[in-house]
Amino acid sequence: AFSLAGHVALTARVEITAEALWMPEARTADKRFAFGLTALSLGVCRTLSRARVYDLGVCGAVWGGALHAVVFDLLPEAPGDYAWAAASIAPHLRIRAAPHLHLDLGVQVIVPFVRRSFQVSGWKDPVFQEAPVTLLPFGGAGIHFL
């Protein structure tokens, strides 16, 4: 997955956030299908603990986007994008690495509002179904201006 996020401080401990997430299509084990996700979020972050070289915090967000379904060797009934929405919570550690440079480590805990199941006519089990909870670890670098 690839992500780009922006944070704007409201107070010394509260930030509003916006994020773009792209998870490219990944093929199923039998190589007949692929599924991916493109989404945007809006949220808020709160610093819980602050030390000289790090901050410990948590972010909460609401997500909206498209779940992509690709069919490679069967006749699809409804291929393409499907609306997707979720909520997330993300504990994170921000390390001040240098003046105006920080490193972020954490995990997004994503819960879809509706879990979509993809079926093939005549097959017993779904080809793909979203997990009830997805853990998406992240690491990144950021530049801050204040």
C-alpha cells in the first residue's frame, strides 16, 4: 500500500488530517481475480504523551473510496469499482529525527462499514470478502514547518 497524509495543527496536541491511500490490485491465489482499493480520509489526531524526542498519539478517521474488482478469465457480471467506506483508529509514534524532520511508525486499524462479498455463480465459497478488521502497519517520514 502507498499513502500520502497531511496534518494541520489546531492546538499543540490536536491535528486535523487528510490522507490518500492506494492499495494496488492483488491477484487471488488462483490468478483469476484481483482486488484493490483507492480511498481518501478525513480525521483528527491527538497527542497523548510528549517527550523530548518523541510523541505518542492516536488518530481517528472516516474513509471513503472505491474497491476495485478485476476478473481475468471468466465472464464478469459487474466488474469494476464498488463504493467503499470505513472508520479507522491509528496509534502512532512520531520521532523527531532532526529539526523539521520526523519519522512516524504505527498501525491503521480499519473497520469497513459494509463488508462486500464477491461470488461466482455455481461456486460455494466467495472469491473474496473483506475482513471485518484490517491492520495496516505504516512507517514514513515527514517534514513539519513549525
